[in-house]
Amino acid sequence: MLIFIASIGYAAKPSVSDDFTDRRLTAGAKIFRALLAADVDIVKKTGSDGNLRVCLLYLNDADNAERVAETLRNRDDSRIRKINVITEVLPHGDCVDSQEKRFAGIFLTQTLSNEKLKALIDYANEKNMVVFSPIEGDVERGVQGGIAVEARVRPYLNTKALRTADVRLKSFFIRVSKQYEE
Amino acid sequence: MKNKPDANIRVHRTYIYVGLIFVLLIISLQSLLWMYWGKVLEPRLQREAASQANVLAHSQAVRLADALIVEDAGQRYHVLNESLDEILLFTDPETNVPVFLGCELEIDYDVVAAPPGSLDKSHGVTYCHDCFISEVALYSPASDELIGIARFRVSDSLFQRLSKDVKKTLFGQSNLGTLLLLIVCGVVIILIKEINRSRHQAETTSRAKSAFLANMSHELRTPLNSIIGFSELMSLDPDFSPKYRENLSIINRSGEYLLELINDVLELSRIEAAQNMLTETSFDLYDTLEKVAEMVRLRVEKKNLQFVFEKTDDVPRYIKTDERKLRQILLNLLGNAVKFTEEGGVSLRVKLVKEKKAVSNSSLVLLFEVEDSGPGIA
């Protein structure tokens, strides 16, 4: 009987956690679009076809990443600053090591290990890209942007990481954001 | 007679101390509550109210954003004004005070296609001393782009109301606490008064009893002295046969014993009546010690014990102290020693321990040792 109750508890816990993460991912999707729109140099980050490409990075849960991608795509106006956006759902390796594709931003849908996150941040800094993660604690780990959930959901910026990646944001956006200073 | 006013002063002092302690307790309670209110509760309520103001402001941001993305410039201006007017109309049903006192808009004209400054509107008050200011981002519902910032001035009526209610409850309960403390203080004072009254009554009764005993003992001694005196005289009369003289001797000894008992009772009653004072007189210590030794020797011989009396040469002959008490102490100690010793002996040793000479008054310490071969104290 005890084992049965314990197994129910074990099964129920990740479900609550997943719900919480899912909500953060959905709320983060909107803030991610606002962050890209606030990038002063966003026009320069279009690909050769004139489109903006964003990568939704996952480790093993492609379905969830696809769900977030749908949220990003299914907007009344899916463009950012009148530029068409192509949303790609890719595993870590493809998103980071891709030489031919140039992304304007990368959206993390799963928690990365410290090594993988460092590799991603180094790659983004080199390519002058925005890395965004709605996952709690990732901004403190060096990701440029995320979300701060308080009485309302606000953008959460790591100002040092933004400076390092040479990402410039509109002052309006910075004003409404919560800032993390290392 | 002197003790009574002192006791009254002590009792009154106790009342004052008890009263002061309770006054301090009440002051401490009130101070702690004010500190708790000022440092913890009020700031917490203020934070809660500010958070509430943010939520309220955020709830209105969507309709402003909706108005700002209207394509047609004329229509947009109209919808925006209408939305702002409606927002400023909302009132708190509890206080009937407007929730939003003012709203200012700052628009990003890179995103909103309108002449710069044309939509930077200010509705309602632009300054308020106590209200909460909440800056809310306006995101385009269609593209999620940040299109501007709305600065709401939210009335602090909710905070004022909450603050008033919490303060009223907190200090209402503290007044109850103060009242309880005052009641406890009153009860404590009444109890102290009762205890003092009982103590005073007990002391009076005890004093009366002691006085009675002292008087009784005194009255008994007079006839007893006659019995002892006359029995002694009669025992010296040669006309009495040895048998009668023996009987008279028994009467005499019994009288002496009874007198001793009465003296003890008298002494006890004096102690209880707080009249037991040292009566210092100059006397011949050698003579007193001899008398004591003589009295003990008789009892020792009866029990076939040995009695040793020693005193060193440096013991002074004449000293000044309470002779009666010294004799009493020595007789008690020696009496006990004899009483509980069945074989061996009892000894009394006296020696000088310390002498301090001064021009006006010299003092010394004498050591009186009583030793026996009895079982000792269990």
C-alpha cells in the first residue's frame, strides 16, 4: 500500500513541474518575440533570403519544443518589425554547430548542462545572437534574456551577457525589464 | 512600636514596585506593537498594496494596447481616449474612490505608425503624493512587440482601508491585553495586601502568645523560688530524719529542674517576641567555668564517666559578655555530651585564640571545646 502511494506521489510530481515549465515556456514565447523586436540591430540579422530565423533548441523533447514553436507561429502577425520569421525546432547539436544557418535568436525549451550552455553562449556571442530561456535560473547562469514572474510577467535581462554578445536593445524595452547584474 | 511604620513603608513600596512593573509591561507592550506596526506590518501592507496596484494596472494595459494597434489613425485616437476615460472611471466599491487617478502614455513610434508625440497622452492627475505609480509595458496583441509604456497612478485607498482595518484590530486587541494586565496588576496588589494582613495578624497573635508565656513563666518562678528556698532550708534542719531530708532533697532537685524548664520557656518566648538581646556584663570567667564544671561533674559521676576540665593560662579571668548565655550554651553542650555518652568521658577545654589590644577597647576570641566519647551526631 505504501509503495503504491509513493509511486502515485512520484508520478504526480513531474506532472506539476511540467505544467509549471510549460506555462513559463508559453509566457516566454511572447516575451522572446518582444525581445527580438527590441533588438536595435534586428534588421541586420536577417538571412540571405531576408527572413529572420529563430531556433527552438531542445535536448530530447521535440514535441514540447514544437508546441512552443506553434505558439510563436500562430500570431495574428507572426512577423517581427515587418520581417518574416522562420521558426525551426532543432536539437542542441544542430542549433549550435550549424554553420550555414544564421539565427537571430535561440530559444531554450529544456535545461542544458553547464558545459552545453557554455558552448551555446560562446557560440551566440561569436555570432552576435540573442539567447533566451524562460527556464528559471538560466539568466543567472549567463543566458541573455528570460522572464521574471512576479505580480506580472516581465522580461528578465542579463546585462553583462547582452554586452558580451554585443546585443543592443531599445531603451523602452530595458525600462520595462527586470535586470540581473552579476 | 518602631517596626510597624517600617512594615507599612515596606508594604507601600511593594505596591509602588508592582505598579511600576505593570506600567513598564504596558509601555513595553504598546512600544512593541507600534514597532511591529511601523517596521513590519505597515511596510508589508504597502508592498501588498503596491503589488495589487501593479496587477490592476496590468489588467488595463491590454485594452490600451488594443487601442494603439488600430490601423486607422482617427479611429485609434478615438478608441484610445475612450479607453482612458473608462479606465479613470473605475471606482473602489468599498470607498467609492477612483482606482486610477491618472494615466500617461509613452509610445515607441518606431513600432506605432503615428506622428511622434501624437499619442503621448496624459489623462487625470499627473502628480499625487500618496498614490502608487505603476509602469506597465504595452505589447502589441498581434505581434508581441513592445509598443509603449503606460504609467498608471493608482489610488492608495485600498492600502489606507487595509491599514486602518489592521491597525484597528491590532490596537483593539492590544487594548484588551492592557486591560488584562491592569486586572492582573489589581489582583496582585489585592493578594499582596491580603498576605500582609495575614502576616500582620499572625505576628500579632504570636507576639501575644509569647507575651503570655513570658508573663506566665515569670509568675511561676516566684512560687517556685519559694519552694526551692524553703526545701533547701528544711533539708538543713537536723530535726528531720534522713528519709525526710532525702525527700526534701528530691523536692529541691525537682524544683531546680522545673525552674530550668521555665527559664527555657521564658527564653524561647523572648526569642519569639524578638526581645532576645545580648546583655553584656563584666564577670569572673573562672568562677562561671567552675560552676558549670561543678554542675556537670555531678551528672558525670552518676553515670560513672570521666570529666576533664582544662583551661590554658592565657585565658583572662575577667571578660565582658552575656554571662547567662555563655553558661547556658556550655551547659546545653555538656548536658547533651553527658546524656549521650555511656562510657568513656566528657571534657571541656578553654583556650585563647586571638587577642586584639586597643587603647579604648580590646577584644579577644576564646575557644570553648566540648568533647565526648559518645556516638556523635547521626
